[in-house]
Amino acid sequence: MDRIETLEERIAHLMRSVEDLSEVVARQDREIATLARRVQMLMEREAERELLGGSTPEANARPPHW
């Protein structure tokens, strides 16, 4: 192979790697946005629960025999 062909091959591999990494970053961005929305919803739900009385949910309460 001559030098130009070698360089073209390397560039092709680098371009493929950049495309693959771009897809990964885009997917991670979507996942982060989804998780951020879920955390915000949970925070709002907990804030409402605290405003409405702040009682301990039954799942976290001590059993009556304690």
C-alpha cells in the first residue's frame, strides 16, 4: 500500500469511531434527560407528601409489635 491509501484507511476508521461515539453520546443524553425528569417528579411527589402531613408511609412504619 502506498502512503495515501494508508492515510485514507486510517481516516475512514477514525470517521467510523467518531460516528459510533456520537451515537453513544446522543443515547446517553436521552437517558440523562429521562432520569432527570424522573428525579424531578420524585422530588415534587415527596414535597407534596411532606406538605400534606409528613406522615411515614406504611411501608416504612414500625410494625405494631415493636
